[in-house]
Amino acid sequence: MLFLGALFGLGLWISGMTDPNKVQGFLDVFGHWNPTLALVLGGAVMVSLVGFQWGNRWHQPWGSRHFHAPVAKGIDRWLVGGSVLFGMGWGMTGVCPGPALVLLGAGQWQAVIFVLAMVAGMCVWQIIDVH
């Protein structure tokens, strides 16, 4: 697992997902849009598609007795609110959780602040979780 995490982090670094300016340029579709991360997104979708199709054939996952899939099927205010909050944070900082951990490992002080805020948000969710 450590190897896979390191490989994922390396992929984020090489693709430019750890460069907040590049990410913000990709998200700025009505301004000076930088489409280079669209290839990264397309590649991630293809890998996920293959992985999910392959995983659906298994009766049991590795390392567990059963799959742990989300049970919610609908769109509710918590999903919309969380998505909006995530998108606002991603757009303002140009960083999302995966690249934040890579930047943390690279010793960037901004990543420390981001990861602390991310962990605080997860703790708050544990307190207010209504599901």
C-alpha cells in the first residue's frame, strides 16, 4: 500500500496537480482557462472506470469481509452543501486533499495549514453527522 500511495503522489506531482496556480487555471473556465489538467482528469476517469468494472466482479474485497460502499443514493442538502464547500475551498486554494498530502510530504508550510483545516472539517462533520 505504501508503494501505491507513493506512486499516486508521484503521479499527482508529475501531472501538475500539486501546483495550485495550474489547478486554479484549470478551474477558471470563464477566464484564462488552462486545459492541460483535462488529460489528467480523463486518465483518472478511465482508470477508475476499469477499476470499478473489475472490482464489481469480486465477491469480497482484499482485506475485508465485505465492500464498504456508500448507502445514500439521493442528492440531499448535505451533499450539495459539502460539494459547494469543497469546490469553494478547492477554487480558492488550488489544492484538494490528495495533492495537499503530497505538498505536506514536500514540507510546504501552506500544506500544513490546509491539512489542519481539512482535519478540523472532518472532526466537525463527525460532530454534526445527521445520517
